[in-house]
Amino acid sequence: MTGTRGYWKSLALIAAGIGGACWGANIGKPLRTDEIIFKSMAEVCGNTGKPVIHDGSWTSIGLWHPPLLHYVNAVVMAIFGDGDFGFRVSALLGTLTGLFFLAMGGRVALRP
């Protein structure tokens, strides 16, 4: 791999390796912080179709992110199971999708 293209390919492979290693290190560990709320939101989206959890006050939990995130998590959990593994697969798929679009964008931008 020579030149600028080789640099970006190497960078994408390194990013994929680091992302995969971080994802793999979390498999089997309990959910923490925002993951707990995001998993609850995905379960609610899967059951009701609405990305809203009312906590009894005037606020709604989980709506500080676009609802698309919760819908995608709900679909992935429906395919891979509703456990922690099924929830965390969406992060891996998001990382791989982002790397794919980064590679495609780089390919177009670096076209001679």
C-alpha cells in the first residue's frame, strides 16, 4: 500500500481493529451508564412502537438522542435477541457501517 490511498486503508483497518477489540472486551460484562437506558428504550420501541418512557415526572427518559437510534436498536435486538449481546451488536454494526461509508467517501474524494 503506497501513497495516500494506502494510508487511508491502513487507518481504516486500524480503526476497525480497535473498534472490534473494544466491542469484544465488553461482551459478557454488565451494561452500564447510558447503555441501561438505551436498552430500555429499545425494548419500549419494540413493544409499543414509541420511543418514550415516562418516569412519572414532566420529563421523558431517553429522548436526548434521535429516535432513530432507539428504533435501530429495537430491530437489531429483535434479530439477535433481547439480551446484552443483542443490544451491543448494534454498536458493532454502526461502527462497521461508519467505516464503510468513510472508505467509500475516501475512495470518491481520492479518485484521480
